[in-house]
Amino acid sequence: MKRIVLFLLFIHSLIAFGQPFENELPELKKLSPVNIRQLLPEVAVLPQNQLPAERLDSVIFDGSGRNRKKYYVYDETENVIRRTDFERDLKSGKWVEIARYDFTYNLQNKPASVIFSQWNNQLNIWIRQQKNETIYNPNGNPVLTVDYGWNEQMNDWMDYSKVQIVYDINGNPAVETNFGKNNATSQWDVETQKEIEYDRTGNPVSEIFSVQDEQTKRLKYSTKQTITYGPVQYIATEKYVWNQQLATWIKEQSSKYVHDSKSNQTPVEFFDGKPQTNEWVNRERYAFSFDDNGNIKTADGFLWDSQSDSWQRFQQYNYLYDANKNRISVESYSCNSGADDWKGVYKTTYTFDENDRKTQEVHYSWNDKTKTWTNGIKNDYTYTTFGNLQSNHFYNWNNERWNLISSEVFYYQPLNKPH
């Protein structure tokens, strides 16, 4: 389950830090259990047995000449039952409805369905577009999710895809199968399948992805990935592709990273697969230096030169940290193999508050003439007293000052307050 949790956290980071409304509209191509949760407002994680003191009421996005708003409606148990999206009419200044999501929940209080509708200005009514329904097992894990499209002629929902998930004895998702509806036969055709194996601690160690063979309509191997967890939070990944003629897995790419306590990732080494011999061959490796607190301070990158049969230095990463071990600066430089002419690749700085919440992120670009970093873009974040994201302002540097490009402002209401 750790893999799903990490993925959900990744999705949350995309929502919380400035994903524009345009990514969700005008339609949702596929709604899955994870996508359903993506539509729900996120609240800060508070200590155990303590409920959040506020709920997300609305979000207003302003940027690129467009104003968008998301407005949430809750039931008596604080579940979101509707989200309505608006766009401000530039002439009248009024908010105009453009899309709506209606949610229902099962007896486990899990999202059971979501219906996506769009507003029709000519007919002045909501037009249903898509629906997703999810069924859970007694442990609260999704086992089946079905996607529907609205058929105007039939005046009914028509299913077109579904996902089935099978779990192992430890509750980890072991097999995920995607089906597509065959309109000619009205039967479900298997399109893709993912098989995952885990170690004793619940970390995924193997993932095989299969696709439908167009001729036989049966599944055939496509790619495989294995993951090894080493000491000091090293994670090595090997990727393979299936060779149908040889009936074997062909090495494609291998990588190793190290992760610290703050989930900062630093490259270690990379290999490429050699098709002729199906062996791993050197590509990149990195040598580290550490600061007094054990944080990685520098990572020097070397490329393998097959002609000289030696490693050639080509890249360098420099890292800085605050007192709480948050990585507050990343600088990357590159040079031609064997040369000493270094050029900036990218630089990013981060600022955190006393609660380790990111309050600013600045990206810089390299000036070849002055050989210095110049401001590029930045995001400023603020939070409520209860730790929920309150605003996200995005800026662009115009050689003199920061210009505001877009902003998202989050509005909250105390829990159990009538909506």
C-alpha cells in the first residue's frame, strides 16, 4: 500500500501547488478511484484523534486573463457532495457556471460515484458527460471502477471502460486490469494489465506491464521494472522490455538514487542495456561529499567514455540545507567531458517556515555572458492557522522585478458550519 500512498501524496502536491483549472476542463477522459480523490479538497494532516477545524469552501484562480472558481458543497458528515466550477464573465463581472461534479458515498463513507456535467449556455441546462462508479472490498480498497459516457440518443449511461484490482493476502494491489468495451460485440476486451509483487515490508519490488495483442486480442508482456532497496535509503530500479521473438526480457535502463529523511532525491548511478549481449553497460555515476550534519553537499557526475574506457567528469550538483534538514538550494552545472568550462544548467531555491511548510520556490536561469544565475520564475505560498494552503502566487522575472502571472486563493469555513 505504500506505493499507493506515495502516489496519492504526489497527486496532492500537484493539486495544492498551482495546477491550473484548464487541466480538468472541458472534460475528464477517465475517472479512476485516485482521480475521484483528486477532485476532493485536501486538508492538512493533523495529530491523531484531532479533526481539522476548517473545510475548503472555494478556490479562485486568476491568471492569463481568466478568472476561475471552484465552489464546494458538503453534507452533514463533511463529505463533498458537489463541486461547481465557474468562470468570470469579463463584461458583466459575474461568475458563470461551466462545470459540475456530483459525488455519492457508500456505507463505508467511501466515494462511490462522481458525475461530471457541463453547463450549456444555449439550452440553459446542465448536460451530463461522464460518470465513474467504484466498488470497494470490506477493507475499503477499490476492487472495481467503471467509466460511463452519457448517450443522448439512448438517454442513458453507456459503460466504456473499467478497472479491476486484485489484492494479495497483505492487502497490497497485486493485479490491476484495464478493460475496454467492444462496441461490435458488447463484450469487455482486456487492454492492459499490471502485476505487482512486494517485499515483506510492503514495498513494491517488481512490476510487469502487459498490453493487448492486436491480432490475438490476448495480453502479451510489454515492460518490466524491478526495484531494490539498499542501505541508507538507496533505491535501485531496473527497466526491461519484452522481446517477443526471443521470448525474454531485454535490459533497457537501470538507475540508483538515494533518498534522505526529507524525501530529497540524489542520483547515484545509471546503466544502459546493451541489446547485443543483454548486459548492463556504464552510463553515469556520481561521487558524494557530505556536510557536518550528514546531508549530501555535492554530487559530482561522471560519464562513461567507451573509447578511452574511463569515467569523464561532466556534471556537478551543489546542495544547501536549513537547520531542519530541508533542502533549500539545488544548483546543477555541466561541462564537456574532460574540459573545465562549467555552465549552469538549473538552480532552484526553497524557503520553509517553522513548520517545514514550503513558503517560496524560485527557479533561476544561467546567463552565459556574465556566467551568473538570473531570476526566472517563482511561487509564493501562504497557509492558514490550521496548516491548509491559503494562497499560491506565481511570478515571472522581467529583468527588473517580479511580475505576478497567476494566483490561487483558497477560502475555508469552520467545520459543521451551514453551507
